[in-house]
Amino acid sequence: MNIYKNPQREEWKEIVKRPHLDTEKLFATVKGILEDVKTGGDAAIRRYEEQFDHVQLGDLAVTEEEIGSAREQLPAGLYEALEQAHHNIYVFHESQRHESKKVETQPGVTCWQKSIPIEKVGLYIPGGTAPLFSTVLMLATPAKIAGCREIVLCTPPGRDGNVNPAILAAAQIAGVSKIFKTGGVQAIGGMAYGTESIPKVYKIFGPGNQYVMAAKQVVSLDEVAIDMPAGPSEVCVIADESSEVEFVAADLLSQAEHGIDSQVIMITTSESMIDKVSAEIDKQLQELPRKEIAGKALENSKMVLVNDKEEAMELCNMYAPEHLILSSDDYETLAEKVVNAGSVFLGKYACESAGDYASGTNHTLPTHGHAVAYNGVNLDSFFRKTTFQYITEEGIRNIGKTVEIMAENEVLVAHKNAMGVRREHN
């Protein structure tokens, strides 16, 4: 990891940078694949599946038989773990329901808002080096609570042509409507444009690598809404003398193992923590099956010594992490200073892994600094907010003149007339 000790503020901009990728080449590649899928449909998807996932597919759709047999293929205890995680995610997201009130802004003018579920949503579930069956629960559960009519899931198959059984089991538990064997950019294209097999959806959710993130951004320009520009995973840990070295090292590695383009950062007020955590990372890293991936991610990662906790939180807010762990006895004070973060974990025992799987909060979060403007997926993500208004004759008398004056001064005479004829009628 790269170490910075009491950097000057001019250096902070460099410290908060994420790993760089040639975006011009990235978007050119992505646009080409998307165009192929748009014009070639299922055939194009099969071709890219063979190229990228090294599998020759017949039907893209997962059959009921494949879904039904998934539970039998799971390791002992995993199905029960999925059920408990689903329960907690359901309870937390169900609590987010909000009923809007009717408001009379003037006598005779009543306005209100209604939440209407998005009819068709698409869920992208990464497979690749780590099949994220937990993401199925995180996305499909609130979609089901919201009442989305069709929940479409795309995920890359293995080289045997089958989808990971844990993904299928999680989809069945959470209530997914249809599952398709395709990943990467071609999956995003399939859901955005629709093919012979894959339905076109109205909004796409889900994390992914840089190519998936770019594909989501491209299709969002004119085809479909997206949840957020979610890319490689990241964590920031705030540590001090009260932090547990073993815990901090484990938290940093838990994100580093996601992928070589992931990034982790520790901000600390204790110089001794840098040496202690570095040594503990080296020790724990050797025991990880994904140590080569984590090791690569650590090359992009940083430890920063700052003067005090105020400075630590200023730098953290500038970084705007996807995950923020306040691994300190002083977590309550620090939490008050959080401005930009996707999800915050308070105290020594609130590991990010809990939020990834089973505490109940959603793990689909803004990355790459987007937490300055985006929030993570929640129940509202699966609704559209439609406003209604009802105006009586009394209401026309109360706001009519105001509307006419404003319309006239914007030189929108037809707008003025639409209100004027009603005032005259009144």
C-alpha cells in the first residue's frame, strides 16, 4: 500500500484518486458491443458469451428445472443463511415505505404524491471470479416489496453453461421473474434494448466492473434508467489508537479481494497503526485464496496519517467512499461529521461484510466518488414518484391571477390563456 504521512492539503486531490482506466478505449469497446446486441439480439449475445465467458449457449433463459434443483446443489447451511439474510433485508426495506399526505397549498388547491412501482426492472448480477448471490437478495427483495411486475435477472454462466446454484436459489427466495445466462456489456445491452429472449426493462440495477459501469452509462443516455454509476468496490477505514489492528487489516482485505481494480484506504491519527496494520495485512493476505487479486488491489491502495480526527473526516468526505468504517471508540462523534459516504459502519464490530450480506442494509452503493451526489439502492429506487393535483373553482380564484402574471412575463401566452378561460368561466 502507498503510505502518506501528514500530507499537505495540496496533495489530498492526488490521494483521493481512484485507479485510472483509459475511458476513451473503454467506451469505444462498450459502444461496439452494445450496437451488436441492439441489432443482433440473442445471436450477438451468444457470440459474446463464447468470446468472453468461453461457453456455447443454446437457450439463454434458465429453466424452471434448473431453478428447482439449485437448492440441492448448495453447500450445507447456505440456503438457511440466504433465508435469514433475505428476512433481514426484507424487514429493513419494508420499513422504508412512506405514505404521502394530501396538502392544500391554497384553499381549493390540493396536491399530493403517489409512489408507483416501476413495472419492469433488470438486475445485473456479477459472476466472474466471485458470483455475487448476495446482490440478488439486495436488489430483488426491495423490487418485490415495491411491487415491480417483472423482475429480470442476467448473470454470466460458468463454462459448463450453468448459472451458479446459489444465485438461482437466492433468486427463487427473493421472487425473481426471469433469469438469463449472460454477463458483462452484452447483458446490459440485452436488458436495455430487448432481444428475442430477454425483455426490455425500464431501469437496470446492479454493480459490475468498469465495462459494465460504462455500458450502464451509455444505455442510460437514451434507452433506460440506471440505479447509479456503480463500479469497482472500495472501503475507507478511519482508525486510531483504540482500533483493533486485526479487525482493520481484515476490513481492508475484505474489499481488496473483490477485484484488482478495487481500492482500499486507511486514514489514521496514529503513526504506529500504519506499521501494525501493514504487518497484519501481510500476515492475513497469505491465508487468502484470492491473495493475488487482493495483492494487486493493494498496489492501488493507501494509508494516510493525518494530524487529528477533524482532518481525518475532511479527507474522508473528500474521498466519498462507497463503504466507510469508523473503527474507533469515538465513532459517535466521527459519525456526526460524515457528509459523503455510501454506507457507514460504526464501531469495531460493525464490519463491512455484515452490510454486504445479512444486517439488512443494501450493499449496492455509489463508488468512484459518486457518493457526493448519489445514495445507495433503497425501496424508493424501485418507485416513480408521480404528483397529482385537484383544483376547484375556489382554487382558480386563489391562484389564477398569479399563474397568468407569471405566464405573461415568460411570454407564454397560451399558458396564460389556459388559466384565463377558467377564470372567466368562474
